Amino acid sequence: MVGKVYIVGAGPGKKDLITLRAYELIKRADVILHDELIGEVAELLKESKAEIVNVGKRSGKHRKKQEEINEMLVEYAKQGKTVVRLKGGDPCIFGRGGEEAEYLARNGIPFEFVPGVTSAIAVPANVGIPITHRRYDPAVVFITGRESRERLNWEALARLNATIVILMGVARIPEISKLLIEHGKSPDTPVAVIENGFSENQRVIVTKLADLTNKAEEEKIKAPAVIVIGNVVELFNFLSGFIQTL
Ligand SMILES: C[S@@+](CC[C@H](N)C(=O)[O-])C[C@H]1O[C@@H](n2cnc3c(N)ncnc32)[C@H](O)[C@@H]1O
């Protein structure tokens, strides 16, 4: 009998921010294929009897290609196994969960998405930036730094009164800031970059859009980081002093 694949969100890296359903599935899976960016959740994998495969790990210069991962999921499921495909944050926010689901469906494999707490919301909240607040913009736009140059309508984005949350954007900071300003976004818009959220190495850099490129260079900002562009970032100054995250 064919097994089932659970495409599971591991949350933003703290083990107590994983869902109960995900935790239960980790414990009863036959095989777990996980990405590199799962933080402390890696510790929970020790409680599982499953075969654990780190598909995000580089062996030499090689990291498993998406096609290889898709094929592994299908093969394990065909062996009748309960497969957990564990991904950072939420599997459907820039996590390729959709692509894997499509491949499984094409191969007749049953699957389920198990949502996770996305870094796009949780990483800013954890430092004192709630990405929506009634006094500020009435919308949020999540964008990926990858491929966005060609595929995004920058004019519409710059004009929209929305908070912009960027994932995988560190390498594209100069380009993104330039495009937004060129298309009319105010250079004074506050920006926060939160690097290594939920870890001991967490850093928050607050600046304004016009200064973002220089600041990112000066501070040597590295991935993974969530970038928040919008007036709601103003709240950081007030709220961060009162945040207690322990
Ligand atoms: C491939 S995307 C996956 C996002 C994931 N599906 C989610 O919902 O959080 C990876 C990007 O998420 C962001 N990210 C994930 N975890 C993070 C963390 N702990 N701190 C800062 N950024 C993080 C970074 O922008 C990183 O480049």
C-alpha cells in the first residue's frame, strides 16, 4: 500500500514554536527529509525513530536538487512509508511546498500540508515589530528577493500602502532599495533587517530606505534575514525595550 507524505512547517527555529501536529508526526514518521534551516527543531528529531535525511546539507559542493528530493519523496511513499518533509517556517511561504505537492499529486501520492509559523511574521514580531497595526498600512506584501527583479510590478509595489516583508533578500538589498525608490517609495520609509531571528546571533538593524544599502554593507548583514519595509517599523523603538522573549 502506498504511504503518505506530510509537508510540514518547522516554524522559525525555536522548538516550542512547532505545532503539536508536526511534533506528533515527527515522532511517528518512518522517514524525515529536512532542510538545513530548522534551528533547534533538529533536537526534536532525536526523539524520532525515523530515518533522518538532511536534504539541505551540502556534500562537497553538491546540495540535493529539487528534482532529487521530489523523487525521494515519491520513492519512500511507494514503499508504504509515512514520510515527513520538514521545512523551515511554513512550507507554503517561499518553501517550495507547492512544487513538491504538485509532483506528489502527479505521481498519485497522497499528501497533506501541515502549516508552520512563518519567519516572515514571527521573526519581526519577536523583536518588537508587529507587521500589521491599525495605525499603519492596511496591507502586507511578502516578496522573495530571488527572481523578483524580473517578475514583480515594482511600480505597483512602490505605490501600494503596504508593509513589505522580504525573504531571501540580503544579496539583493541594493537593487531592491533602488527599484523601490525609483518607482516612488519614500526614501524615508523605515526599514528593519532582522538577521538570524530566534537565535543567539540575532541582530536587528533599523534604518531608512535611502540608507539601507550602505547600512547593510557597513554592518555586513548576512542571510538568513527578514527585511521589513514600512512605517510600522517605527514601533520597534518603543516596543523592543519591553520585549521579554525568555
Ligand atoms: C527559503 S525561505 C523559506 C521561508 C520559510 N518557508 C518561512 O515560512 O519562514 C528562507 C528565508 O526565510 C527567512 N528566514 C527563515 N528563518 C529565518 C530566521 N530564523 N531569521 C531570519 N530570517 C529567516 C530568510 O529570509 C531566509 O532567506
